[in-house]
Amino acid sequence: MLDCPVDGEWSEYGNFNEWSACSVTCGNGTKSHERTRSCTKPEPQFGGKDCEGSEVDIQTESCDMLDCPVDGEWSEYGNFNEWSACSVTCGNGTKSHERTRSCTKPEPQFGGKDCEGSEVDIQTESCDMLDCPVDGEWSEYGNFNEWSACSVTCGNGTKSHERTRSCTKPEPQFGGKDCEGSEVDIQTESCDMLDCPEFECTSDGLFADPKDCTKFIQCANNIKYEMSCPLTTHWEQTKGYCVHGDDCN
């Protein structure tokens, strides 16, 4: 007769091989090792059935590695604080307020990266204060006017001419300072007229010296006496005596 079918049967398992590396390099993972058997006790023949099941037996275990790096993430921004004072006390400036966030959602751990960017969010706005004071500055001088007539009709005197400027470059505004100094520039020169005639006494009295206003002439019995006014005074013919003042001509 034909040979009877022989169904296959598993051999005993061999030894487990070495454990595999952990499935992760950080955190919690698994490792495994395995053993095998063969369908040879007996092997299937003459149409017999194969062995049922797997020839490989795998065992797994958990493995805990170092903690994985955790990169930091920003929290939500808090509320803005109060607006700052304006950056200037006059004119156009800026004001600002700010809000903050923290690198805590999560915070970086185990060598993870810090959050990128700034923890402070600053907003700025323009602020317009009162106009700033503008101090006055002088313009350029204009041209000199014509020379004045000589201060005397005989002898040595002076003549002058002047030029002006204005406090308009710019003019003072919003409480700014006025220009310092004079708006008038006066130049003087000496002028020599014809020699003055010698004063002759024709009557008794006190008379102005035609050559020097700090002196006067006293005539008595047709004799001329040259007299001097006290210091800081000059002769005033209309009053007939020496007076204080600066208008000595």
C-alpha cells in the first residue's frame, strides 16, 4: 500500500539569542530576544500536515533610557502694563508699554532647546507734547546808513553811521529766550573841521569853551580866563554852570 501521511511535529526550542538594543535612545522603549524551533520531530511526509504556529518565540521587555530632551515653549502673554511717560517734555516723542511671557509651557529640560525670540513684547505710540521753546537768533546785519554830520562845526569831532539786525532767524516762540545784545551796530570815525576861531571876550560873563565842553570861559573886564568843570561834569551854557551827564558836545 502507499505510505501513510506523517504530520509534522515541532522540535524543542533552542536557546534565546542576545537581547536587542533598546528601541529608543531616550525615554521608555522595549528590547527583545528570540529562540527558534523546527518542524522536524518528525517533519511532515507523504502528505502529512505542517506544524501549526510559529517557529520563532519572541520575548520583549521594557527598557528605560535617559530622559529625552524637552524643548521649551512660550506661555501666553500676560497683560500690558501702564503706558510709560512720553519720551520728551515738549514736541513729538514716543511712549510705550509692554507685556511678558515665560518659557515654561514646557520649560526646557534634559538638554532641550530654549524658546526662541524675546520674552518681552513692546508696543510704542507717538505722543505730542506742547511746542518746545524756540530761542531767538539774530539775522544778518543790513547795510550801513549814510554817515552822520560831524559832531562839531569846527575843530575835531566825530561822525557815525549804523546798521541794524533783527531777532527773527528764528524769532523767539513758545517761551524761548530773546536774542542777547543790541540790534544796532554803530561805527564812529573822527572828523576834522576847520580850526575854530579864538574866543574873544566882548562882554563880561561865563561862556562855553568852543573847543572843550568840559571847560568854560570867564570874561571880566575884557580879560579871558579858561576854567575847568569838576570831574564827571560838563558846561551847560543854557544853565550857566557845570552839570552831570553824558551829552557833552
